[in-house]
Amino acid sequence: MSSYNTHQRSGIISFFEEHKDSSYTSEELLALLPDIPKSTLYRLLSKLKEEGIITESGNEGRSALYRYQGRGCPEHMHIRCRECGKTEHLDEETTKLIEKLVASDSGFEALNSTIFEGICEECRRKGR
């Protein structure tokens, strides 16, 4: 699918490519990308999600998180630090094991990536 590549669109894509291991709320993105108006940001986030360039995840009562989706990202799970936002890929073996456990416990088959939340070792050491 071809798409009109505006300066703002290029800026958002570049930002996500430079911060591949982090997830951001729309509020954080508005603060980090002040030259992009709010309505434009929301429209572009929706479009980039539709195109598979970024993913959106969220938990009940919390803002959605947006993250760059590189090649191979849909095939594995991620874990995100609730304190600092650091996001790491879980290896393929771990992902398959989790999917197998979920399927045997619930009968569900995982169809796309999942982001787990926790607190990373560095933040635990800092006492965050």
C-alpha cells in the first residue's frame, strides 16, 4: 500500500525507528514531538498502526502504548518496564513456551504479539 509521505509522517516513523525498544503513550509523543499537532498525531498513529509500522497495546484504565514494529516483531512477545518504558523482545523459544502454556490452560491460541509489563532490574535497583 503506497502512502503520501508527509514531513510529519516521516518524523514520526523516524522517531519510532530511533527508539525501537521503547513504547510511548500519545501524551508522551505529543511532548516529544511538539511540531506535530494533536489531531495530526492521532490520525498518523492510527494510519501507521493500520499499515503495521507500529503496534498499539493497552491495559484497562491506562493509556494505549505505541511501539515500532520491526520485521519479526509479530512472531514474539515483549516485556515493558512500567517505570522507565524500556521494552525487550522475548526470544522465540520463550514466546512459544508461553503460547503453549496459555493454550493448554485456556484453550486460546495467541494470534498476535503481546506486551507484558513488569519492572526492569535497573529500576528495581534504583528503588523506583
